[in-house]
Amino acid sequence: MADAKKPWGGRFEKSPSAFLEQYGASLMVDKRMWAQDIKGSIAHARMLAQQSVITEADADSIETGLSEIYREIRDGKFEFRIVDEDIHMAIERTLIERIGTAGGRLHTARSRNDQVALDTRMYAMDQAVALAHAVTSMRTTILHLAEEFHGQVMPGYTHLQKAQPVLFSHHLLAYFWMLSRDATRFRHAQESADVMPLGSAALAGTTFDIDRDSVSDRLGFSQVSQNSMDSVSDRDFLLDLTYACTVTMVHLSRLCEELILWSTEEFGFVTMDDTYATGSSIMPQKKNPDFAELTRGKTGRVVGDLVGLLTVLKGLPLAYNKDMQEDKEGVFDAIDTTLDALMAMDGMLASMHINAERMIEGAQGGFMAATDVADYLVNTGMPFRDAHEVVGRLVLECERSGRTLQELTAAEFAAVDPAFDDDVLEAVDIYAVVARRTSAGGTGNEAVLDQIMAARDVLAADAAWVEANLE
């Protein structure tokens, strides 16, 4: 006969084998949603009593029993059994064992389909806020560094070739704005999950006189789902959250790549704190930026998590299908990995040493004042394309003689083109090159100070949103 412990066992004469029990169970994955499951069940029970579907006494008994289970799971005293299949059945089974008939009434007017959707949405909302908080923390560190090292010049690159000098603050703030967009994506993911699905039942709603709005209010949702079939099968909010994690990890990976390069002897722009580096088992001199490399590598996992979820969902008919049990493991991995990476990178940035002399030394080479020399000629009336050619010849001559533009005399500039005057020497000064970039969003000192002020405002607004949504 069917296993009487199964909530669906009445129709079955045989039970799954031990192997299939293990194969079909999601408990070890979804048990992390225990708090959301219990909160949702208490709200559901209270609504059922409010609507006279169950008695107040039963609702009190259910809430007392669930509160006891909550404390046991929180304190690590609850026994999880794989036979329960998932966290929902584990809690319900224990509740019925402890309070009897009243516990069996909890599942009135709901299905596991809308229950799972509810728990997952609540968990996704919580984690989206946690991720936004972590992004805000890292941006705070970046902004602090930008303020501390304002005025520090370094080489800027395109194609990984020296291009133009920039302020170190300007370079750092590029990542501030990347992560600001990530914070917006996490906020959107939280809002995307903020739809209350309970009451949709299996797919068609319920015959009981329920009040979905009261459950939504109890649980802090801003709206109730509009279509019961969409409600139990929608996982767009998980795609939104996983996508936000993926883009964040891509941004962190780009930063890691730069930190790895900058910490090499060839660059020497930064030195990792010992706590964020490791050594070699054979080469005593090595100091490897392993944690930056790990973050760069873990990005591939999160990209895979997004692709995996898209693939699970891409061919599913309405409404719920068992395939959707596979919606959580990758999402949970993406969340965990991104939170860990943000924490690691935040500490790495806060503790690293900035080698200012190497940065300015690097900014002196590479003919990075070449564009300014061309602009100098344009200001004399020369067309830019002609100026570009003249400066190209200058660079070629410097390469042949092993000198920089800064090492040329005014007479040598004039020998190449009579449009050059003595003040051309000011045009090639690296600090002057940076300072002239006064356009909004540019790397000039004043422009970067304006950018820092704007960043402070954005950070304050995002921090306020996080504070308002943290439990």
C-alpha cells in the first residue's frame, strides 16, 4: 500500500524506491526557506480563521506549533528527514505530529504550487535586499578610496595599451557606477518578486472564501497576483535576480582582472594585503592574488546558473511542472557566490596598498600626451586629421630616439611643424593633460570632484532604500 506519510499517497498502491525518494527530494536544497515557509503558513492560518474557514482555536494551535518549529530550526535542533521531500512537507508533517487534527487543516485552500511560489518570492525579496546591501558596502569602500586618492594620476588604457593619463579616482569611480547599476538591478529584482501568489492553489484558484489581500498585507507584499496559472508557474523574478547576480559578477571579474594586472611586478600599481594573497608550494618568493583570481573564476559558475535556469523554463507548458523544482539550486548558488564575492572584494579593496609612485611613473610613458599635442595644433587652426598626422610623426621620431614627448625641447617640436610654440611644453605635462579634461564625466580634477559629489548622493539614496527594506 501507499506510504501513509505522503500527503498525496491516497491514490497510490506503491511508493517510490529509496533511490527515487532521494532523486526526487529537494529538501536539502530548499530547507533554507524554512523561515519564509513558516511565516507564510502562519499568515495563511490567520486568514483562514478570519474567514471562518477554520476556527480561531485551530489557528492559535497552528501558530503556536509553527512558532515552536521555527525556534527549533533556528537553534539547529530540528531533524530533517529526506522522506519529507521538501521543506514544506517537513514542517507540515511535524506540525501534524505535534498538534494533531488542527495541523491537518493548515493546507486548506492552498496547494504546494502556490506555497512554493510564495516561499520562493519571499526568499528572493530578502536576498535581493541583502545583495543590494553588499553592493552598497563595496561602493562605500570605492568612494572612500576615490576621495582619499583624489589627484593621484595613473595611466589609462585602451586595448590594454597606454592611452591617456587619468585620475586613479576616476578609474575607481567607473566601478562605482557599474555597481550602482547592479544595485538598481537588485532593487528591480526585489520589486519583481513582490507579488503575493498564495490563494492561487494548484492552478485554478480555490472554492473557499479566502481573503488574499489580508495575507498579502500580513506578509508585507505590495500586490496580489492577477492570474492563478501565471502565479504558480512564473519564475521571471528568479531570472531577474540571477541576471542581476550575473552582471554583478561580470563587473567584479573585470575589476579582479585589473587588480591582478596591477599587482604584478610589471605594473606594481597596488600591493595586496597578505590576508588577500597566498603563496606558492614551491616558489618561496611568490605572493599570488588568489582571491581575485577565484572571484574571476567563480563568475563562470554564476553565468552557468543563469543559463541553467533559462534552460529549465524555456519549454514548460502552463501551469506547474516538476521541472520547476530545479529552479532553486542554481539561484541559491548565484546568490551565495555573489554575496561571498562582494564581501571578499570589499575587503580586498579596503586593505590593498596603493603604490602612487609607480602609477605616476607609468603615466609618464606611452606618449599619453599625444592627443593633447594634436589638440594644441587644432587650436592653432590646423584640421584635426592633419594634426593627428603631425603628432604621429613626432611619436615615431621619439620611438626611434628612445625619448618621450616630455623630453623634447620646444625647438624640436617646432622643427617638426612651425605651428608649435614654446607653450607646447605645457601641453605635454601629464598633470596638465589630466586637468584639461573638464567636460562633465571627464577625468579632470574638478570634474571628478563633481562626480564624487554625485556618487555620494546616489549612495545615500541606495543606502536608505536598503535600510527601509532590511528585516
